[in-house]
Amino acid sequence: MKTVAKLFLVGISACLLIIYIVTMPTGSSVLISLKPTLEPKTDFIFPHNLDDHDADHQDTIKIDSPEIHKGRKVNNKDQPQTEEELYHDPYINVKYRIDTTIVNTFDAKEYIKNSAHDVDPMKLNSFDQSRSDKIGSFRQIIDSRHYSCAAHAEDWSYLPSSSIIMTFYNEARSALLRSVVSVLKRTPSHLLTDIVLVDDCSDDPDTGRLLKGLDPKIKVLRNIERQGLVRSRIYGALNAAGEVLTFLDSHIECNVDWLQPLLFQLTQKPRGIVSPVIDPIKAENLEYRVASSNIKGGFTWALHFTWVSLTEKDNQKRTKDSDPIVTPMIAGGLFSIEKKWFFESGGYDMNMDIWGGENFEISFKNWMCGGYLYIMPCSRVGHIFRKKHPYSFPDGNGRTYSKNTKLVAEIWMDDYKELFYQNRASARYSEIGDVSSRRALRDRLQCNDFQWYLDNVYPELEIPEHKYVTISFNNWCLDSFGKTDYEVGLYKCHNKGGNQSWQVNKSKSVVSQDDLCLTIRNKIVVMKPCHNGNMHQQFEHDEDLQTLYNSYNDVCVNVLNFKSRVVGVGKCNQEGVSTRWQITKV
């Protein structure tokens, strides 16, 4: 009897389950899995554990929520499964697509497996893709914050929510997935409005499209042709629903409580840009390393971004290690800003192409037009630093960067743009189009001039006393050939600056180009990174004898072989023309 009763109950249960499935609303989905589910240890609900280290727990993810794009609800049951909606936004005057494809499940292992690969794991992405694939969608990383950050248990319920905007182009799927999952797992749900992924016309549309199966907060936009980082970020911002915009690269890993310090600072001083400390992830093996939190962003007159140590004055302003760091410049890849202020202050310069220079524009503009820039030591995000770009630039890397930085110089640097041109002569001839709208923006915002920026934001930036000079010998100019650790030689003077333009510091003892100095190595002269106290880089110019003299080695810079244009050092010969150099201010 007991056996019969049990069979009867099992039969009734099966019938009820079948009736439930049949009568479910159209567009809903059911996922029945016999695999165990691991609940992540977080303070918000995540659909599933995606830790690829444990293959037994790989599972698909159920998504049965409707999606929202541009404030309009997309009803799943009324949408075909492969539809994309074409938008034309008057703000940017470019067409892009919002992917409304319904993706109900996601398989992390299958997603990574179908990524583009090469025999050389470094070739496609300039980092070890094989290692990235093995790490998978998520890993535990060191909490790299100062211990005092973790000691502050704050109630973050009052903070504004943020949209995460992540642009990508042919990114390795495992790196992109890990970036998104780290946001989902390490961000409190109530602070995350949405994640806007902007696919800059990657070769495989599924790289972005399939990620919609991860979480209903994910939106996917796809450019119908390649636009670059600046315009792609603008598209993402226009489709973001959060009060705050947080821009991230597509090969990052968010650390513990990374977003809260950024949002908190914006509640204290709204008109600002706040950046996390960026921990380096080594490209060769994806080792997560801890960055110093005692540095800030700077730049050279060639508009190269650099990290510089905090000054004594900087440290005096901070009472504890968790205090914000005032920075003249941000690296540009990772930062938060209020959406309202982002657009009021002009967003990005839409004339910029692909990548490069946008961090200078947004940093100068924010400081000069009433805002500020902070690095928040209690916010940490890991970033894969690559030694070269894995993708091509339609107009070439050098030309693109010259054009973008020229836009910055012409609009924001006033008369100091000449120092930029002395260091990047090729930029003088770059075509940048009409800049009247950005200059009008500067007038409308009543921005300060660049001198104000140097005096109040970056006073320690050295301004060359004599600006720049050429060093010539019989109409042949000393030329660095633009290479590090390479022999300096002679080249016919072209009067265009660049590799023939030299900076002499205030003590008239260091002859340099950007951050490279004229350096004695054995009997030749090469370009090496400048180091204070390096006696092989100390030269005294005698205006009467027309010599470049190094007292440490008791030698003068001379022409070793005029036919081969080789420059070296030797005993100073006051009567010999081989040691006489004409120095002319540019």
C-alpha cells in the first residue's frame, strides 16, 4: 500500500509540473539542472557562480526579465530573436545599433572556447590569451587597499547609482567576460544601474551579444562601422540610465568595494572626475600586482602621460593614506563622473579618432572649467597593461595620436602649445578640422587659461627656460632619430623641430628631448632616460668656444666621422672645428 501511495504522489507531481510549464507565459524560460549551484559570498544577488576553476559547477544562467533600452521597454514576446534596432542620434550624428536579441542562457566555457585564437597566445591581444582563458570568468585577487580602507564599514545606501560603460574592439572573450563578471560580483546591486557594452564593430558580433545572457542589467550597442574609443563612449553615455557614469576598459578586474569610494567623493564634490588606483596586471602571465598609492598623473610637453611621485606639498594636504589624491591628469581608461556634469562640460571631443589624447582633453577641461580630479586610494581596479596596441589604426598610430593631441593643444594650451609643437613637430601639420565649437564651449563654461592650470594645479611641471634649441655643425643638425639607446648623429637641418629640437634645463647642464637625455656611453653619445645625478648626462655649453663639455669625463661632444655622420666624445680641441657647435633658439 505504501508503495502504491508513493507512486501515486510522484505521478500527481509530474502532472502538475507539466501543466505549469505548458501554461507559462510566452518568453519565459525554464532551466532544470542536476548540477549543484554555488552561491557567491557577496552582498547582492548574482545569477550564478561563474568560477571557471571548477568545471563541475559550470552552468547556464536563466534570464527571463524584459530588457530596457533608451528608456523604452522591449517586450520579449513581441521581439524576434535576432532583431537589432538602428538608431541615429543627433548629438553624435552617427548611426549605431542596439542589440535587442533575447539571450536566455549563458555558458561561460562555451563562450570562451569560441573566441578567436592564434598559435601565438600574445599575438591577437598583446597579452597571454591562453593564460586568460585558463583563468576564466572570475578569480580571487588580493585586496590591495590600505588596511584603513577596509576598517571603515560605511552605510552606502545613500549613494547614487552608476552605469558602467565598457567599450571594446576584438577583445579576447575571456578578458571581456572577466571584466564584466568582476563588476557584477564586486559591485553592490543597488549601486549598479546597468552595464552598457559598446562593441566598436568587432569582427564577431556574438562577442558582445552573448553577454546579454549574463544579467538583465547588461545592454549591448554595436557600431555599424568602427568609431574608436571616444565616440563609442559617447554612445554608451547616451544610453546609460545611471546618475553617474563609470568608464572602464574591457580588460580589467574590479577589486573589493571598488565603486563606493568613487561615488562617495562625487557626493562631496559633484563637479569632478574620480579615478581608482590602477593595479597592473602583467600581460605575459596575468599576474595581479599592487600599485603604489603615492603617485599621481602627470605629462611631458610632448603630451605623453606619466606617473609622478607626490610632492611634499601633496603629502601635507593628506592626513591619512586613505585620503583622496589631487592629480593634474588621469590615465583616462577608468574613472567616474556625474552624467549631468559630463554632458554639461562637453563630454569628449568628437573630432578625436580611435584612441589617444582624450585623457588630456578631459583633464585640462575639468580643471580649467570649475571641476577637479582625484585618485581614490580606497578604490582599486586591476588593468592589463600591454606594451603595444593589438589593433590597427586606420590612419596609423602616430598620425592619429598627433591629430588628437594637436586638438588638445590648440583648444586648451594657449601659447604653451608651442612647447608641444617643439616636442611633437609632426603634429603641427596634422589636419584637425573646425575647432570653433570646442572653443565656444570653453567660453561658455568661462574656463580659466592654461597659465592658471600650471600655477594652481601643476606648479612643479618644469617649463624650459630657453624653450628649445637646435644644435648644428655646418648646417648639419644633431639628431636623435627618435630612438632610445640609439647613437645620436648628424642629419641635414630641416628646421621642423622634432628629433632636431633639444631642451636645455635651467642649469644649462642637461640636454634632452622629452624624458630622454644626451648620454655618454663609452666614446659615443646615445639617448637614455634622464636621471638626476647621472654625470654622464651633464654638459656645459661654452658660448665662446662653442663646445658641449662633460667635466666628469673631461671630454667634448664632437664629430667622430663626418662622412658617416657619427657623433661621439673626445678630448676638447679649442682650435678644431669638430667640437664647435652652433646653438640656436627655436
